[in-house]
Amino acid sequence: AQSVSQHNHHVILSEAASLELGCNYSYGGTVNLFWYVQYPGQHLQLLLKYFSGDPLVKGIKGFEAEFIKSKFSFNLRKPSVQWSDTAEYFCAVNAGASKIIFGSGTRLSIRP
Amino acid sequence: SQTIHQWPATLVQPVGSPLSLECTVEGTSNPNLYWYRQAAGRGLQLLFYSVGIGQISSEVPQNLSASRPQDRQFILSSKKLLLSDSGFYLCAWSGTGVGYGYTFGSGTRLTVV
């Protein structure tokens, strides 16, 4: 069965630190991969997605993610975090053409 | 542009009462529609999805049901709520195929007392 694993449940960083959130997936077909973000009190919104082509994907607000097919991974990175990046981050993978499976989420807390 | 509306935003219901949560999409036709439940530390659990009117796929056995009476309307229901139905329910839509991801509604916080 398809699954998504986010091993970091809660990450605490200081401002300007670098960020990497891990995501591993299990799916045998062609993958579309996503990172969603949920800021406190706001909707879930798409941060970035991998569809095809360049495995290094740039998203909004300086985030990027790298698709490594051999490792079944799609880790999220940001070189220098800001306090406003405090949020919950969800990795997701398509499970067939009609639905997306989400990971359990990683809560990111940034110390000002 | 496309918009998704979900209501109510919050709901407190007694155990054993019925439930109806509604989700509508504007600005698109024949969307794929989804109901998820979000629980702390457990991410988003897919409950139901629909690729067309009257077509409902259920992902997990539970006390809930879904219906799609119109192309852009998706309803989550229960005949008798349980305490364990409490949670945050999210509706989402996508175009045909999910390659471009979903757009989520604002969610409904359901508390069963």
C-alpha cells in the first residue's frame, strides 16, 4: 500500500538556521510529490510540487525540495529559516491518478 | 478563478445526533472532490473521494458517509455521531488527475459531546 513517512514530528530551530525535513514514500507507480504547509490558523496550502523533469523543485518563500528516486525521498529544505516559517509541514504523494496520501506532518517551531 | 467553500467552520454536536457538512466548489467543472480528517500527530486521513456525480470511494470503514448530489457539491454525513468522530474535517478539490495537487477548504472543527 502507498504510504508517506515523515520521521521528524517536531523540529525546533533558531532563526537563520538551515532546515531539512525528511520525507520518504512508498509507491510503485509514477509519482507526483507535494509539500503542503499549514500556518497557525490558516488553510493548508501548497508549498511546492514535483511533477516531472528537474528533481530539484523550487517553491514559494525560499523553500526547495529534492526528489531522489533511488532513495524514495523528497526532503524539504530552506537555507535560512525565519520566525514566520513556524507552521506544520506535510509531505504527500499521489496514490494513483485520483488521490493523494499525506504524511503525519512535521511541526516546525522557530525561536526568534 | 476557482474557489472552495466549506461550512460550518465549527460545530458542537451531541453523541447520537446526525451530521451534515457541506462543501462546494466554484469556477470549475467535474472536479475530483475529497474529504479528509486531520488529527494532531496523525496527519491527514483520506475518508472519501469522488471523481463524478454519484461516484463515491470510501477509504476507511467508519461511522460516516459521503454523497455528491451535484457536480460541485460534496456532503459528509452521519446518522448518529460518536465521540470518536470529533476532529477537523477538510474538503479539497483537484482537477482530473492529482498531478497539480489539491486546493483545500478552510475546514470544520467538529466536537462531539
